[in-house]
Amino acid sequence: MNHYIGAHLSSATGFYKMGKTALEIGANTFQFFCRNPRGAKAKPLDPLDLENLRGLLAGGGFGPVVAHAPYIMNACSKDKGIRELAAEMMAGDLQLMEYLPGNFYNFHPGSHVGQGLETGCTQIAAMLNAVIRPEQQTVVLLETMAGKGTEIGGRFEDLRSIIDQVACQDRIGVCMDTCHMSDAGYDLLHHLDDVLAEFDRVVGLDRLRAIHINDSQNPIGAKKDRHARIGEGTLGEAFFARLIAHPKLCHLPFILETPNDDAGHAAEIARLRVLCGEN
């Protein structure tokens, strides 16, 4: 079995070029930002570039790919203007994703900044209900978070609360991040099956659509969110081999967000394929 393994790539040189880079590093999935990751600015849409990428995805043996929202997006800020900006950015990004139908759009739920989890989850769901359209072809993914400060998403229950309030149930899912989950206190390394069973009970494994594979610089429960290269953190190479080959997960796209350049990601992808027993 050839698993869907890829990395976060830069779209600065264009979307089609990004897809070619994925093939060059041995990836058959990848992740990208639709706009400046630390700002609100987006480049003008280039339909031809996106159509060229769409053709490459159709013929290159790719699995689903993942777009990532900018880090500054906070749908549960105290500031109404920041919440409105989050909705504006997501709506624009989802418009772009219609050129790449059948893929995923991932975002960090946000920080409630003292308003409380209930209010924060309600505000996030309100944004999703404002921007998700029944006819869209993209599934929006809530990312599991490390739970630092007032961050929402460090518990499976946070995600469940948001999902329950979303009207378009078939357009909402979850992306697990291994570093975030370990830092949040979920013992993936020693009790992977138990964690998956808990996720299934609280959220539902049918909601899980993608996984960020990142080692962690921190011990379990640190709530710090510090990514490490595969095998250079507290989770270790063997864990990721088990994760990718797990019968309940092996069909999903696995995305590296490790501190590496393209050559480093190529080496990690090759190593993971060997560990998973691919020819």
C-alpha cells in the first residue's frame, strides 16, 4: 500500500509549481497556505494556475490535499472586527478551494481570550455557519491544538461542541496534529488505540480527514506546541510508522509540518515510506 504522505509547501512560486515540487520530493499529498500565513493579504486568484494544479492532481496519483488558514485567524476573539476578518478570510479561501474540488481546508479554532470555552465555541460555529455553503466541495477541518493559554481545541470535547453547532454537517471534519495532541496530554506514544477510541467516542472517527505528523520537542502534557523533525522528538520514528500504518488511519493524508526545507522533507518522506514497508 502506498500511503498518502506529504509536507507543507510554499505556494509563493505558484500553485502548479507547488504540485511539481511535491512530486519531486516523493509526496503524493501536500499542504499549503492560500494567503500570507501571518497576515490577511491574498494574491489575486489565477484560475489558469489553479486549473493546471487541478490537472496535475488528477493525473499524478495524489490523495486529498490540505489548505491551511493563516495563523492570525481568530474566530473567537473578543474583538468583533477580528472575528469579521476571520470570516472574510475563510470565505475568500473557500472560494479559491472551489478550483480544487474535493479537498480540505484546515484552521486553528482560535483563542477565546478570557471569554470562556462555551462562548468561544459558539463564536467559531457562528463563523462556520456564515461561510460554509451546502453546495461547496471543500470540507473544513478543525485542528486539534496543544491547549496553551485560552486556546480552543486542546480537548476533543471542544471540537464536538463546535461541530454540534454547525449546520452543514457533511462539510465539517477534523485534522489531528500529533505534536499538538501529545502536548495537550493525549498519550499517543503509549496508548494510541485508547486515544483513538476516545476520539471516536467524543467526536467520531468518521470526522477525521487528515493528520499532521510532527514530532514534539516537549514531554506529554507540556501545552507548548514545539514541533520537531521525525525521530528527533519525544514521539520517535517507530511511533510514526505505527501511526501511518494503523488500519483505522492508513487511508488518510499525512502532512509533515516539521522544521525542514524541501530536501529535508524529501528525506523524511522516504524514511517514513521505508518504515511503513512500502516498496
